[in-house]
Amino acid sequence: MIIMNQINKGYMLGDEKVPVLRDIDFNVKKGEYTAILGPSGSGKTTLMNMIGCMDLPDSGTYFLDGEAIHELPESKMNVIRNRKIGFIFQNYQLISTYNILQNITMPLLVRGMSFEEAAEKAMPTIKLLGLDHRLKHKPNELSGGQKQRVSIARALVGEPAILLADEPTGALDSASGKEVLKLFFQLHEMGNTIVMITHDMNVASSAQRIVHIIDGQLSE
């Protein structure tokens, strides 16, 4: 599902280019649940942006579900992000003025579906996550755990190649965090490919496989 070879990325700091990712080789098979574990400043956010097609490498190759991402123009990256990747964020990234159904169906609406079509397609996912009785609520009427369920539902409705989760329990209390990790386990059991970025070993240990990133380099 993911094949990265010799990925390098750096950013200009004044006149000097500071390397952030160095010779990254990273593969994820279809259906795998992988955690990328690293402290602040380790390069994990840059790697997440690379996996999520929000940034391109300076050198190296990246294939996502057979697509040569490193060769794509920016104009096609939006399509890849919408169709291939389901994003799950620490701070949920929900639209406060939209109700829950509108938030969940957003990726399908971006694809050009009518609201009625999108709502019908989303309903099995909504029921799976136990949100069918909350659809007319706004995000500020939900608990943190419920908001993250909405975020997960939104990520799932488009049937992406991978779910990319950035510190998915970071804003949650301990009990809600455990519920979300239990949900990730269930999604993995259903065959979803999951890549989770975290700084917390307890969270990472819920995954099938842990990859460590330190100073821009991976080890397993």
C-alpha cells in the first residue's frame, strides 16, 4: 500500500538547508496497522505530511496504492488526498457551523455527490460508529470522544486506501482514548490499513507494528 524508498526532505533555515528526513525506507502492506513513534522534533510530522501527500520529498520515490506520488503535479495531489487517504486529526478538524451529518459527508460532497447520495452512502459508517442518534447535533454539543468518532467516520466514508491518524488520542481523557484505540483495533480487524503517528508508547503499543523515528531516521 505504501512504498517509500530513500526519501529525503529538508527546509531552508536562513541560507542553510536543514535535513529533516534522511534516507527513509518505509513500506506498509494492505491491511497493516502501523504506528510511527517518535518524540517532538524527530521528523514524524514531516513524515506524516509526506505520507498524506501534503508535501513532496526533495529526493526519493513514494508509491501510494500504486500511484507514483513523487511524480504528481500539485494539481493532482488534492484528488489523491480526497480519494486515497482518510485523515484523523488530534483536534478533530470539524466544521463548527455544520451538523454531524454534514461534517461526515464532506469528503463525498467534495467528490461531487449530492447531499442525499452522500448521506445514504455514509449511513453504514455512521451506524458502525454509533452516531446515528447525533446527526443533527453540532460539534460543540459532543464530548471529545464523540468528536473523534465523527472524525473517524468522515475519514472512512470515502473508502480510502489508508487511514492516517495524527495523535488520535492526544486531546482525549484516558477513558475516551482507550475507546478510540479499541475502535482502531476493530477497524484493523475489518481490513483497514492504518498508519498512526504518536509520541506515546502506550498508544503505539496498540498497533500491530511499531516503527521508531529519531532525528529523521527510521528503525524498527
